[in-house]
Amino acid sequence: MDAGKRIALGGILTECNHFGGLPITIDWFERYELLRGEEILQSEAGVVGGMLQVLHPESVRVVPLLYASTCPGGPLTAACYTQLKDEFVERLRQILPVDGVLLPLHGAAAADNAGDLEGDLIQTVRALVGPEVPIVGTLDLHAHVSSDMVQGADALLAWETYPHRDALGTGQRAARLMLEILAQRCRPTMAMVKVPLLTSALRGSTEGDDPFAHFMRATKALESRDDVLSTSGFMVHPNLDLPGLGGGALVITNDDLDEAVALATERARHYWDLRFELEGEAHTPAEAIAEGLEIEGGPVVLVETADCCGGGAAGDSVATLRALIEQGAQWPTLTMVVDPQAAAACQRAGVGSEVTLSLGHHQDPRWGQPLEVQGRVERLSDGKFVYTGGMWNGVEGDMGPSAVLTIGAVQVLVMSHPTYDWADEQYRAVQLDPAAAKFVVAKNPMNYRMAYGAVAKDFFYLDTPGPTTAFMRNVKFANVERPYFPADRDFSEFLPTILHK
């Protein structure tokens, strides 16, 4: 490879939900990562850190653009996406020409003025750099891989793990492939095959015996073939309402489109065959509490998956807290809720004060009614914490002004901002110890395993209202085409969707 190759690097990374959550505005990115120019080159973790680890020792010049990432939410406002996109495009235009472009993306972002945000951004980059400059992007395995994404990029590589442990490694893989392309040692040829299967993440782990784990292992095993450069399995984020939504497989071969299509089709069919196993089971909060009380000791984890900030929900549900209070709230329990008005009231009242609050469902009132509670303010916090792993390893999280409110034996972490759950950083930040509780409410359908897998006595998925529901069969889509599983359960013959250049 010729010395002095110039590789542009930048992107927008978040996940969006069309059924709930708060609109993502520019201040969301300011609370997480909004890096410009040379600031990007200081990244040591996450997908960007992985890219830089590979590129820095090489005889290439990394030209940093704009990198913005934040906790999932509703779609980006038009003003937010326009601001980010315009700055990204202007920075790229100013440094042209380049020899390659690396795009750390998610794949399930949306904006009010761009339903397929990543497809729009990739196509914009393609129009600027021309048809010959390689574009390599990274995606979450929950990406909605669109035709615009496949048509515009030369290669798309997805994270391989859920919980997402390998953002760093995925960044490394993308950078290595870019170097191979620039050295003319390969010609990536990509095919994405999708099936009409929409499922929540209840059985979507890539570890252990979950059905998605079997699918992912078989998909990645294809990379042992000499003609296969990369494979990716996609569960898809099912809380988007966009045409063409579905999961499947993406295969990149070395200049063999027929092989890429055949292998991706085989993998997508395997994914379809697992559809009934992927559904999972759930309890009402009352049922889970009753069964949990039959278990000696704790913690027993109550997984309120429908209110997952990591899937774009507002985090303001009190469905499980309501059930705990109705049953007496007499067992040491930790739960959390996003309610900036309640957090502010606790801050005003001060530690030790008794307060009466209308708690929950103020941010996204479509999913329940506020709960009137009386409690004692035990602790106040500025809400700052540091992620201990995953895609934001080492990045500061910000719950905003927060409080610990005690209601009977229940301690409620009241936060001002929704934050992504990786492990138990939010509870630990306010000196709450999940290991000492009988019940712990976790609002992420998968990452709770990071925090409680080694200590929990049992786990119960909860069937509660919310925009990240445990079951997709009753979701009222406006744009997703029928039939799809699980809303339609009796069809088995269909033509998979095949995307390629």
C-alpha cells in the first residue's frame, strides 16, 4: 500500500424508537460523545478506539471528521440531524480528496427528516467521495440494514456479541478490512438477505444456549472460508416503523456476488427457522414478585424490558413499582425511574425530607399513569457515573440531578435523564448495592446479565406496557409490511429480500 493514504473517520451512532421515548436533541449527544476533529483521535475505547488502534501504527493518515453518539431515544429531531449532518458533510468536503472513509454507525437510527438515517448519511458520503473510494461502516447487530446502506457502502461489519462486548474489536476488524482494500488485496462484494421476522431481545443473546447464539456462531463460522471476508447476523431493532424491516444475514466475499447471495440466503433461512424459539416468555409483575418470594435469598431480578432506555424508551415506567407497593413494598428492593420533575422536587426538599410525589409517566405518558407516592429522600446526586464496559467503556454517563427515594423497603433511583444500562453503574453511583436486595428491577432485556449474572438467584421477564415490549405480535405498525412473524404465524413460504449492488 502506498504511504500517505488518507482515511476519513466519523459518524453518528444511536438507536431510535418510533413507538416511544423522547426526541433526541443535540444536548443528548453533548451528554455522551460529541467529538470534533482532533478530539476523535483521543478515543481509546469503543468502535472508534478500535479503528484507531489498527490505523495509528500504519503508514496512513486518519482525517477525523465528527463523531456523535448517545443513549437511544425517539427519532432525532430534524434540527438535530440537520446540524450534525451539515457539520459532518462540511468537514468531509473541506478535506477531500480521501482514499477511504470509515463510518462508525449503529444502523437503527432515524430522524424526523430521515427515516433511514444511516442510509441517508452513507449515500451523502458516496455522492461526495465518488464511486471508487471505499466506504466501510460498522453497525450494531440490531441494525435495520437498508438498500441505501448496502448500495452506498463497500462493506458493512456488525458487532458480533449481545450483550455488546465487542465494539472495540469490530472497529479493529473494519479498519483492517479498509487497509486490505486500499492495498488491493481484496475486492469486497456484499449481499444482505432479510426475512420478515421481528422479535424482541428476550432470547437474543449471542452467548450460551439462546437460539440467536446458535445462529450467530454458525454465521461467523463461514469466515473460515478463504473466499469470505466477513459475515454478520442481524436480529434488527424491532421498534422502528420502516418498510423492509427484518433480520437476517450479511456476507462479504472476495469478488463473488453469487457466493455472497447464496451464503447469506442460507444463513437467513436458518434465522427464520428459529422464529418460534426466539419469542420467550414473560410474567406480570405481580406473578414475578409472587414467584420470587418463593425463592430463598436474593437478588431476584425483575426485567422490565418494555421500558428499556437502551432501546429508546423514556425509562419513566412505574409499572413494577406499582405492583411492589400494592403488595406492601416490604422486601429490600431497588428500582429506577426517569422523572426530572420528581428529581428536582427531591433536590429542593433535601436529604431526610418526607415528600409526596406524582412519579413516572410524565416523559412519555402513552404507557401508563403516574403513581402517587410518599417517601423519604435518602440521598442526592449529580447523576454522573462512568461506564465500566461495552461501547462506552470509560465514557462518563449523566443521569442529571438524581435522588434516592425510599418507599417502604423499596429504594427508587429517580433520574432526570434516560441513560443506557450496561451493568449496574447507575445504582452503584448512588451507593445502592444490588447484591443486598431481595428484588432488583433492571430495565434492559439483555445487559442485566452483565451486572447480576453471577449473583442473582433468578430472573423474571415482565410483560408490562411500553415502547420496547417483550412481544412484537400486537405492535401496531404503520409502515412495516404484512405478513411478518409473529403477527402472522401460519405462513412459511416467502421470498427473502436480497440486497446488493
